[in-house]
Amino acid sequence: MIAVAKILFRLTIAYSVLIILYRQQQPHTFANASPPSAELSFCLKQPTTSHTLQTFWHDANNNDCQLEAKQLIDLFKRLQQKLVADQDRCSLLFVHQIRKKLIAVVGQQLEEALITSTLRDNSELELLLEEIARFDKRILEALWQRTLAEIYLFVNQEELIEKIMQQRSEESQVLALRMLSRENSLHIEENPRLKPLLAFAISKLLNSKSIRGDLKEELNRFKEQLPQELILLYSQLWRQSSIGLLNFGHWEFLYAPRENGPDNSRRLPLTWSKNKNSTDSDGHFLVEFNGSGLIAIASRYGSSFKYLYADVENQAPFFWIGPGNKINLQWWQVVWPHAKANLGEGQRPIALQSKETGDFLCATSGYDENRRYVVLMQDGAGRSDCLWLVREFV
């Protein structure tokens, strides 16, 4: 199945690249290069209509000339100023036509950058999006609406959210997430990774000092639609308080053993109810994040930290003093497994899946010498002993 999925993914990418190459050969024209309406013809013939506007109409509807986005933006801003001063109906009509053309030109660039994963490296496009956001947010919204509809079949939803988050313009990030949600193109309940990723994106934006006013209010509304347990976890981006992981199946806290012996480096004890509780500092963890929303779980050990690793060779998790976030074995994906898990009402646990191995962090069903251990399991998303409740310690 994995091999088949890889083949299908490569075919999809190849097809999308062919679409891009085909479109690059096509002129940036309106559909069918239709003749101007009577109203537009009237405006074009007016002696007050500048040569620049007449050239724009010719360029926008003929194959022999192309306009760059920067030229369109300059023309649009000049007409907007004229429109404010004169309320001229011809200026209004030209503004509408230029807006359509700008959406088509920049939209194609944005579409190609997302499909080919080059948005982060395309500084020119980033500057265009920032400038458009400054003078007309409606154009930016329309750009994202058009682009998301075009690339829906070509880009993995998780990758799309990550690419949106890589933009330099935070305003563009917010608008893109809004369009993504509004168009109902996110199958959130079908993909257990999407809710955690959205919670991370929103928390990261809310943590930004440059997000204010309407954008902050919109993000807070978006946040209210997501599970508050996820928001609590990702709010550690700025709160930096300690959390505990309470196993949903056994109602016992995970903790990092103080010993560094070979047994404890491979088999990680959980708390057991007789001797441990939530006040034990060994069960208080700090959470670190990477740019894609993956988390690392750290336990303070003197002046250092122990990180929770997934041991590939022994198929077991363990805490060990290591180089921190410089290696992949310590990164865990947060999974929201409600589609598979049989949960009681009001219970909102998460699952933790190793980014490196794909295994889930689970607790063993029985005790061994009065200890319960955690293990890695391939198929753990629906098991209660592979689910964890997040608790914050202030």
C-alpha cells in the first residue's frame, strides 16, 4: 500500500507540473478575450482616458503583450486615488478590470509556488502579497480563494497549511487560513493531523506582536472552533509552563526516571498510583516546537534536559540527555484521534506519533515489578492506552 501511495503521489506531482508548464505557455488573458462591453468601450474612447489605460486593455486582451504584476499594482493604486477624488464611473470600471487581471496574474504565480514548494524562496512573490495586503485585502482574499480551488487536487492538506505558515506576511497567512476554512476544503474529521496543525498555526499567529485589531479577533474566533486541549498544548509557545501527560487508559502520569541505567534508557516507567501523583516534578515536562508544529517533550535534569526519544532499533521510547532538537528522533506529531477512538463524553485526549518511526506512544496493559512501561505501537490511534490527556501545572 505504501508503494502504491508513493506512485500515485509522484503521478499527481508530475501531472501538476505538466499543468503548470501548459499554463506558462498560455497568455494571461480573460476568458475568450471577449470584446469590451458598451460601457467599457465608451470609457476607452473618452479623451480623458489615459494612454496607459488604453494600453492596459489591449495588453489584457491580446496575446502579443503581457503586463507584470508590479505595473498592474501601480496602475490600480493610481486609479483608486482618482476614484476617491472624482467618483468617476469609468475609473470604477477600470479598477474592477485591473483587479480581475491582477488576481489572474498573481494567482497563477501563487498557484505554481505552492505546487512546486517554492513560496518560501520566492521573495518577489512574497513582496507582492505584502503590498496587495496593504492596499486591498479583498484582492488578497480573492487570490487565495482562486488558488485554493485550483490546487485542491495537487497539494496535500497538511503540506498546504505548512506552506501557508511559511509566508512572511502574517496577514496573508490569516486570510489564507480563513479561505481554506470557508471553502470547506479541509476534511478535518477525516485527517487527525489537521486540527493539531491548525491549532499550532493559530497559536503561533496569536503569539505574534504584530497581529492586532481585526486579525486578532478573527484568529480568536477561529481558535474557539478548535479543541481547547490543543490550544492549551500549543499555547506553551509563549506560556512556557509545565504540562503533564495523563494516560487515558490507566489514569496514570508519564514521568521521566531520574536513573540513567540501561534499563531506564530503553524501558520508560510510568507513574503508578500508589506512589506517584501530579505533584511529582518528574512528571512535569516542558514542550518545544519546530516550525511545522511537531513537539519535543523535555524533562529538566539538573542544568540539562532529558528529551523523550523514539528508539528505532529497540522499538521503544526513552528519556535521554541529548542534543535537543538537532535530531529527528525526539520529534512527535500530535494526533487528534476522535474518528477511531471510543471516548467518553467530555474526554479530549491526544495521541503522540513519532515523526521518525510512525509509531504511537502507548502504555503497557500490566505492571512489571510494580511498574507500568510505555512502548511504541504501530496501530495505536484508537487504543485508550495510547491516548494522553494534557494537564497544565502552574
